[in-house]
Amino acid sequence: ELLAPATAMSGSTEAMVIDADLCIVGAGYAGINALEAASHHLPPGARVVVIARERDWGGQWVDQYAYVRLHQPHTQYTAGGRAWKIDRDPEHLATLPEITRHLRETIVEAVVEEKDLDLVLLFQHEYTGHAASDTRVKIQATPLGDDDAGSLPRMTIVADRLIIANGVDTKPLEPLTFSAGAAAVHSMSPNQVLTPEWTVRMRFGPDADKPIFVLGSGKTALDAMYALTKRYPDLSHRVQCISGSGTWFMNRDVFFPTTPYQKYAPWTTDKTDLLAEMIERYDGDNARDVYRDMAAEFGAYISPIPNPQTHKAGLASIEEVEHVSRVLSPASEKVHKAYLIDVMEDGPTEVVLKLRQCDGAKTRTEIRVPRSSFIINCTGHLSACYQSPILSCHGKVLAPQSFCGFSGPSANYLTHHFYLGTLEPWWRKHPRWDKFSTKELLAEPGFGLELITTVAITGALVLNRLSPRPASLPSELTQLDGRG
């Protein structure tokens, strides 16, 4: 592996040129899946350049909060069907160190060793554009910031092919800023929860009796409330949730049962049946009815928030939801179904939380709370992404995006097609799911249901176009994400 040299190029403004067989933009789940798939088609010793903003493999995982765990059983989060090396039950929800170790060691390092790849890592670089001729692609990358030795060089990569595999480009959440100023409240990010400094402030500092408001009701909010109050039960009575409209979670115990009784009882409804039932019931406008009815009839959906309205395809266990429900009890006092607009000054001892209610009229209300209350931002984790062509520049550039719903399988499946020359012409006619394209579409109630539908249907269609499977494809490919 070759990192971009800094010392040798100190003070230089000239771009360094690297010749490569393949350039991949992104080092997260999508980028690693693209690398894994491409390795089955590249010759031994091929040079692959990877450009990523992060400092290591893992994409969003690099800067995630330390208490995060996988939503789904770990065996289903991989690339090319590569097995995890940890000795845990298949249903184990992997921790952050386990996730990043699997991505780096089990997938990337294995791929490099198997094909003796010349892997050039341009970490902490920004992809800034590309241009293509009939035969090659020229890619530009700019360093992010300086190092101790001085400015890093601009990079030009001339490659046979380019794969833009930055997934949905998830970024870490930051503390919010408010009109009242930094001294009025403790504004926090999920990454600060359970850190030594903030734990001491919450439990033993002068504000150890102040409310703790968690903004949002999705997986990040659930993780924050669960982890904080599991570790420190004495904080539970102070936790409140400004939940927005409330989020449904797919019941992990139903979709991914763990005991033989749950899996094989004759009356058991497996996840394939449940997915088919949801897809059949959904007409494009009745997502809320589908979630509610599937929850009542099959226990398929659960939530700690009363009467939730949205779904982002997140998973949670009954134990997690029941624990957070107890923390937020009574819900009439501790759950605020609204959006926080701002925090304003209101005298020496209080501040005002300005809220917008989730009713159709978007009514504005206020809550007066003590100064120095804690506010943890767990909102808006998904960002809108502009849709670009899947294949462009004389067939030299692939941009998988979320073609198959989830970014990893999308990158893996389409990279195989890319090298096999089987993307044309069908990708142009294939319906594209556009819910990632604007913030308004991301917020629609049907987002999660349509994402699941896209994963189930589009993933199968893309795989079927690889059938019969060429010899260069791994035999495990059709087992990705638990789908046969």
C-alpha cells in the first residue's frame, strides 16, 4: 500500500500523476464492495487507487459514535459473501471495532493479498472531478488540509476505469447552534455521548440535575437513549425526546429470529413472507396504514414513540424498544412530538425551546426549560444525493449510487456488470428510485417501505441479469444480504 507522500512534496504546487488500472472514489461500504467485485476481474498486480475523505477504511463508520452497532445480524453485512472471522452467533450485532476490522482485514487486506494488488490509498483527499477520452479517465483529487510537513500535492490519476462509490455520503452529526448561544445549553453530538468529559458533566457537574433532550426518534436517537441509560440508569429520569413525528422500526426479533422455535415453527411468518405482504399492501400513498397494520397483525414494526408516522428501514429489538419506552414514561410528559426550531434566551435561569408541532397546521409552541440543559442532536442523518447516470464517459465511469437500494450490494453487483460489459442498454430503462434525491422525499412516510421494496425487487433483477453466473464471479455472490 502506498499513502500519498507528504514530506517529499512539501511546498510543491505541482500535481502528482499516478497511472492506474482502476480508481475508486470512496472507502466505505460501497467502495469496499466495489473493490471486492473488481478484484475478480482485474489481473494480478493491478494498480488500484482509492480516494476518500476519511483517514481509514470504513466510510461513515470511521467517525461514528463509539456505541453504535449493526442494525442487522453481522453475517449479512459484508462483500462478496466473505465470512466474518469473529466467533459469535450469526445473529450477533457487531460493534464498531468489529465492523471496521472486518471491512479492513477480512475484505480489503484479503483482496489485496489474493490478487497481489498495488493499492494506492489517497485517504483524506477530496475527489474533485474527472474527464474521459475514448480510452482512459483522468481524475482529480485535492488534499484536505495540511500535515506537519506542509501542503500535500494535488493528485491526478489516469486510469482505465473509474468507480464513484461514495454511497449515500453519510456524514457524522454535529452539535446544533442556537440563537441563545453556546452558554445557554449544552449542545451535543451523538459522538460525545458516553465520552468521559460529557459523562462527568452530566452526572457530577453543576448541571447534573438538568434535563437531557434527545432530538429525533430514528436509530441514532434510539442508540443514544439506550446506551446512555443502560450504562447510567440514574440518568433515566432526566431523559426526554423531541421526536418529530416518530419513527417505526422493523422488529429484529421477527425479521431475524434467533431460536429454532422462532425460525421453524409451522405458524412462523418469515421475513420473505413479511416483505411480500408489505409490498402487496402498499399502494404508494398508504405507508402509515401499512406500518400500523403490520405492527398489529404480525408484530413486524415497533417503536418507543406513541403513534409513529415514518420509517427509515431501521431495525430494533423488542428489548431495546421496551427499555427506551420505560425511560420515556410517561410519554405524555417526556415525549414531545414536534421539531426543535431554535433555543432562545428567557431570563437568567431559563431558556425557551421553540417547537414546530407535527400537526398539519405546523403549530408553533414553546417549552421553558432550565439553562444549561443538555440537547443531543440525533436528527437528519440521511442527506439528499443528486442522481447521476449509472454508466458514463464512453463506458469508463460507473456510479452505482443506491441503484439496488443499499449502497454496498449496489456497488458489488454493478461492478461485476461493469467489467463484464453487461450494463448496456438495460440500465437506461431500469426504473430509478429517487427518494434519496431531496430532503422532502427523504422525509416522506413511504421512504422505508420503498427502500425495502427496492432492495427486494431491484436487487433480484440485477442479480438475475448476471445469470448464468460467469466463472469470474464468486459463488457466494447470490447470498449477499440473505437473499438467494
